[in-house]
Amino acid sequence: MALSGLDIYRLLPKTNCKKCGSPTCLAFAMKLAMKKASLDQCPDISEEAKKALDQASRPPIATIAIGTGDDKVETGGETVLFRHEKTFYHQTAIAISVDDTLSDSDLTGKVKSIEEMSFERVGQHIVIDMIALFNTSNSAEKFVNALDKVISNSKKAIILISENPKAIEAALKKYPDKRPLIYAATSDNLREMCELSKTHKAPLTLKANGLEELDKLSMEAASLGVGELILDPCPGTLNQALNDFTQIRRLSLKKNYRAFGYPVIAFVKDKDKYQIVRQACTFIAKYASLIVVDSLEREVLLPIITLRQNIYTDPQKPVTVEPKLYQFGSVDENSPFMVTTNFSLTFYTVAPEIEASKIPAYLLVTDSEGMSVLTAWAAEKFTPEIIYETMKKFDVEKAVSHKKMIIPGYVSVLSGKLEDVSGWKVMVGPKEASGLPKYLKEVSTNVAAV
């Protein structure tokens, strides 16, 4: 169970030295209890107290890093069951599987395809996070040879999938600096795998048949000195996975149960593309930190990535685009000029419609703190003054000569004051973005009528 602030205070030096940044040891103890401070901020605490206070200072779900450099994947570290309670910190990592029984050319080709796979959605560039290498051959030599091909063609974080400690050891020795995830330790090989994990400083997955066995494995791994763990309860059905993953999340967050205070990995095991999407999306929603899929089909990966992007977008920090003057087509001084906000969904709804019109046009995006047009107007983040200041900032008068602007139809109320503030003629555009192509074609036929 988690320690209370008073329980923690009893173990602190009680010197009130303020070195931790808090005015008193009691205040520091309260911060520790609320997970708002870390134990290493106290320079005078004893080793005995550190050990006793580990339960209070450690987060309920550990953050585990896999890989190195720019392609490092961090997973876990969550503090809430539901996004609206606070936020989610680390999105579910997606790994594509490859097999060490593939021919060199097939393996290299698949790895290159994984490396090149990417999506552009609402201004974000999204790629596959990891590669999972299966030791299907059960041969250490073939496993290492396949790993050679993976590493020579990709920088992504790697999951080494084998229950053969010799194969895992050979791979870790060949590439000691890659920090892959080891999959997996079972009741049969736990001691060997734990030793490899400690020696090579690589996180380790615990694989068990159900939560009861997983609980025992986790406690035994902790007693062997392994603290960087990933959990796999090996659910037999999707319904069982939903139950197991939710139980692990609840026990770690609500009960502070340390044996389950680690990220969870899930494998999508189906050949039907619709079932792959169904399973993967369920795992992402409840509560897998890593998923491994075999498909590289874009129509399979796109809905999975879209759901993940939606869930792991911080509701308190809307996705935005850069405020600036955007150009569509071969614009000139007579091209139509429009304004909108920097909410990404607004921009990526409006932009395709401007492009579809085939009319060269300017679009000025103001900084509305990520709010949509109506919301920004109501919050006074999309006002005549803000619009005009943004126009001056990006030298709109040098870009167009006609001094006429088009504002969104939903904020037609701004037109009069905007004309007074800017000295420009204000035209009210359509309320819906879908009306822009027709509108732009009509106004572009006669610039003077804009």
C-alpha cells in the first residue's frame, strides 16, 4: 500500500534544511505522497529510509525506455485510468513483426518497408515505432544473422522475441548498446533471463498464463533485482485481454500494487485484416503500452494509428498548426485572402477545400491557442484586433494589393469592427468549408467584387 505523508515524514531527517526546495520536511513528505516530488531531492536521507520510501517515491506504473537515440521508445508512466482525469503521457508503441526464418532478401525488404512506412495526419508525421524479431528457428545463429539485417537497415527500437536464453544472450552480446526489449521470461527460464537483463541493462518481458502466475513471476523478478519489466498475461481471447489489462491498470493505479506496476504488451494474432484492426484498437484503448502486429498494409495500420493519435492527444493541449500566411497555388497580388484560426482540425478541413477549388489563394492563420473559429471568438482569441495584428506581423499588405479579406461565415459579427480596425473591406465567406470551392470561384472571376 502507498505510504501517507505522515508515514513518509517519520522516515525523513526532520532537519527542515530546505535543500529539497520545500520549506519543511513535512511539506516535502506531503509532496512525495502526492507524487509531486522525487526522493533524490533530499540529500540527507539514509539508505535505510530510501529503501523504505521506495514505495512512496516510485510512480504507480514504471516508465520503461527501449532502444537508444532519437528512435528510443518510452512506455508506461501513466497515472490515470481515463484521459479526461488528467492526460496520458506515452502513446501505445506499435511494432511490426519479422521472422528469422525469412530469406535474406525477404527480411531486408520487409525491414526497409517498415522503415519507410509513414503517415501524415493533421500535420503530424507518424511512423512505426519498433521492429519485433521472432526467433522462430530457435537457432541463436539464425537469430543473430537476422538481427544483423534488421540493424543494418533500420534504427528503430527492437523487441527480441525468443524463450531461448542462448539466442537472447548471443543477440545482446553482438549489439550491447542497442537496449532492446527481451521477450520473454517464463517460469522455466526466469533466472537466466533476469541475469541477462541485469548484465546487459535491457528491459525484460514477463510472460505468464494469467494474472496469478504473472503476479508470482513479477515478485520473483523483483527479488532477483530486475526493475525494468513489461508484462504479458497471455490472454486467450479478446475479452480476456480486456479484462486482464484493465485489472493490471486498476491494481497498479488504485491499489498501488507494485507487482503490476509496469507497462503491458499485447500481440495481435489474426490473419483477417478487419480482426487485426479490431484487436489492435481494443488493446490501445484498454490498456496495452506496446502492441505487435504482422501486417504492413496501409489500410490496416491507418485506422489503428488514427485511433491512437486521437486517444493520446492531450485534451488540454489541442493540436495546432503554425500561425503564418499560407499560400495555395501560384498566388499573386490579386489572389483572394482569407483568415482562420490555428486549430489543426479547422486548418486541415479548410486547406483541402481551397486546394480543390484550383484558385490560388492566401490563408492567414492566427494564434487562437488551438481553438476552433467559434470557440476562439467566444473566448476572445479571434478578435478584429488579433486578426489585424497578425496581418501586420506577416506583411499581408505586401502580399495582396486589393485590401479585401474573407472571414469565416460563423463569425460574420466581426465584419463591421474588423473593417474599422484594419481599413480593409471584409467579406463573409461560407459557414462550412465545403462551400469554399464554389465561393472562391465566384469571387475570383472579378477581384473587384471580392
